[in-house]
Amino acid sequence: MSSNKSQELASPKERQDEEKGQIGRSANGQEVRDGPSLEHEVARRTVERVSEEFKMYVNAKLMQMKKQVSDPKIVKEINNILEISADIHKKLKNDQSKLANAVDGAGEWRKRENSRLTDLVQRRLEYLQNPSDCDKAKKIFCKLLTNGCGYGCQLHHVTFCLIMAYATQRTLILKGEGWAYSAKGWESLFLPISKTCRWTGGPVVASQWGPNSTTDSSQVIELPQLFQLSSRPRFLPLAIPEDLADRLTRIHGDPPAWWVGQFVTYVTRPSAMLQTFLNESKEKMNFTNPIVGVHVRRTDKIGTEALFHNVDEYMRHVEEWFDIYEKQHPRAQRKLYLASDDPGVLLEAKKNYPNYTFVSDNEVSKNANPRSRNTETSLHGIILDIYLLSRCDYLVCTLSSNVCRAAYELMQPLHGDASEWFKSLDSTYYVHGQNAHNFVSVEAHQSRREGEISFNVGDTIRLADNRWDGYCYGTNVNTGKSGLFPLYKTINEIERAKMPVYPEVPDLL
């Protein structure tokens, strides 16, 4: 039975519920009222995560063995195992995708629930940022940074300020004039942070953020930079709000990224002029889906904040994604959006991968060079990069980069659960200045080698670094010992923090 036919047979009440998103329809027309259970979704994502850890472990060990042997027959056998295991993994990923999205309309239900939650949070922010009486409203005051912080860094600073405002139920007042990129400030490109409560340029009498600021009755509190925040509330990332936690954990594999993405979305709502630029640029480059985004950060980051990764490392993951995608979409065009601050990257990629269509503008790369970065042209370019990267079907980048993290964050409200739509070549997802990222062990583990730590069921392990070979480096909070630990025996601990529930903003279920 087609979905149209089943809708015709549904009662008026059922059709009304479906329009509100309470009822979905699977491919065979069956009703999906409330979606899969929380337990089902967590278990499904756990299977996906553990299978990925298994693949990384096997691949890393085989590659290590390959480097250590000289016998051509053994090398050939290792290559065969690598090839076959990669093929098995692609088949498994394809089947997991079907299970997550095609069975009983769960994928469509998940998208609708994401849309409902996104709408709720965005309306809460709109309410918070536009008080009916600005004079009486409590405020939190934040300045754009003047320490050479680039656009991505500035974007995450403004995001931090708005998170602090939301969690303390204060209207954010952003002082954006004198910005290195544009003398007109943040609102030269983006919609106003507030339409009714704005900084006038006059002196601000404010209390400085301190230990009692969450309950402080002061009219205005001024924020320091995140790194200088002496009193660290529980609601800082990677925490999510307690009142939304169950719903969010049910639909999303990386709730903290979704939550931060809501604030990045709000502060980067484009002005009419910027939106026209983005639309025209997208059309000019013939940016269409399906497409994979690659962000290659070079120049000033290499050797200071990040390691060098060659183009082949990125393309290995691009090729794997298309191999899996083509199992359900044969003869798909392999299209790539490549963003970089090094113009040579695009030329190298085009030369070495002629079977790909590259959708890129090398002028953006030239203007992203540190020598010309603080210009409006460069600013437009980096905003365009983040905008288009976030609208890709898959993202390969280094999460040590603010640009990569911003694109990943924006993907979440846009696409629903896009937590598996990316591959980082270095860091796991993080927020500068975040509270600890903890994992909880679900299986006991006894150290098998030097440098590895043991843990019992229920132990908390504080993450320091992911080695992308099935193991991470961290500290067992219960024993105080640091070392490697197998990630598959743990689960991500999602911190739930009490935040305002904004009863004035109804949840339109």
C-alpha cells in the first residue's frame, strides 16, 4: 500500500497526528507512532560503534604487521585480509544504515523528532534574546575576542557566551564592534543576536562572573574568556539540558554536538545579504547532493595544533563512503567539496583522483592564508566553507580545527542524527574549555600489556586522546592510573545538567 493510499484510509485524527509528527509511515505503509524505544536506539548505536572499533583495531594491527615483515607472501596475504575485511565492513555498514533508517520508518521518525526539538530550542533562544522589557531583563555581557583568534575561534566564543546566557536565563549582549574581520561587528553578516535588547556602546556596570553567578541577582554579569572561567558550572559542554536529555539521547548518537550545534545555528543565522551570497555561490559551484566534504587545514596549524595529513589519508575515507553509498545507489557520481587554506591541495587532489568531480573555489583557499585572513573577503570565504561543509552527506576533516567542528555541529540540527556522518583524522569531538569527557566501563578489563590500564564495571575513565585503533588514552578516575584502554568496553557518559525549562515557550508536540 502506498503512503498516499494509507493516508487516505487514515482517520482525520490520525492524519492530524501524522502532520504533527506523532505518526510516521514506513515503506510498507505501517504506522510508526512513537519511534523506537530509547533502549533500542542506544543498543543499535552501540552495535554500530563497536563494529567500527573492531574494524579500526583489525586494520591498525594488520598494517603494523605489514610494516614489520619482509616476506612477499606474508605481505600479499595481509593485503588480501585487509581487502576482504574492508569489503565485509562496507557490507555491514550498509546493512546497519538500512536497519537505522529504512525499517519501519524509524529514519523518518528520527528526522521529525529532531525537527521538533530543534524548533523548540530555537524558539527558546528567540524568547530569551528578545525580552519585552530590556531595561528589566537580566543580562550577560560578552565581547568578541581581540587576541588574534580566527573566525572559527570567535564563532565558538560567541557560542559559549550564548550557552552561558541560556543556562543562567539571561539575555546575551554581544559587543561586536571593532572586530578584526569587520569594523561593523558580528551583525554586519548575521542576524542580530537580539532585536529588542542591544548594546548601545555606552559604559556597562556589570558584576564579573564568579562562584555565585548562577544565583546572582545582579542586572548584568560580564563573562571572561572561556579559558579564564574560574568557577566552572556543570552546564558547560559537554553537558546537555536535563529536561531534553531523554528525547535527545533517544534520537542522537552525539547529544553534546547536537546541543552545541543549536547555539552555532542561532548565532550564524545569515543576514539577507549573506544568504544571497551563500545561495549564489552554491549555485555557481553546482553544489548538489550527494556530496562528501573534505576540510584540509594546513598553514599556521601544522606543527603547533595539528599534525600534517596528506590528501590520500582524507581520500581513503571518502572512497570508503562512496563504496558503501553505491551499494544502495549504483552509478552515483563521486562529487567532492574540498575546502582548505592551502590552494595546492585542490590541484593535488584533482591530479590524483580524476574520477571525482571537485566542487571548490580555490580563491577561498588563497584568501584563507594567514597573511590575508583578517579581511571581509576571507571572512565570506570561510563562512561559505562551513556552510557548504555542513550541508554535505559526509565530512572528512580534523576536529582539532574550529572550522571542522563548526561544520560538524551545524550538521546535527540540519540532518538529524549526523553523528556518524564524519571521520576525524585526529581528535574526537570536543569544545574548547569543556568539562571532562568521561566514559563508563560496562565490562571489566584486565591490562594485557605495558601501558594499559585495568578497570572494573562502573569505573569512570576520563578521556585524553583517541588512538583510532580500538584504544584510547585516559585516566581511571577510580584508581588514578592513566594509560590505554579498549573503548568498546565503555560507553560515553552524557552529563545531564539542570537548566531553565522556559515554560513560556510551549513544546509543540
